[in-house]
Amino acid sequence: MLKYGIIGFGGLGKLHFSNTEELCKVHSDIKLTAICDVDENAFASQTSTNLGEDETKLDLSMYNLYTGYVIDDNGQNLIEN
């Protein structure tokens, strides 16, 4: 199984999210597990790109949402909510 996350949830991140939902319907071996953006408001706001605005409410309840990360003394990334 391929597990992956989206880093950055602005206009293009939300476009990737929508495309992923369609892809996962066809391929059961792909799973989105996490979404990260430094601005937690990005998880709730509408999408606005040069292609226009999308006011579709996204259900993100089944995903881990992150707003940052910390690097420990050993150089390991520790994800922080």
C-alpha cells in the first residue's frame, strides 16, 4: 500500500486532495494519511486559485492534520499538531 501526505493545503493542495479522492476510488492500494499546512485556517477555508473559487466543504475528519514539525537533537523530524 502506498501511503502519502499533502504538504501545503492552499489552492493546489486542495486540488491534489480532490484528485486523490477520485484516484483512491479506482486504486484501493493508495491511501492519503496526512495533510499539513502551517496555517490551520487552510483546513477550513474555501479554495481560491487562478482557476476560480470553490466553496465545497471538505470532510477531513479521517485524516491526520498537522500545522508544523520539530526536529529533535538527533536530526529526526517529529511531527507536531
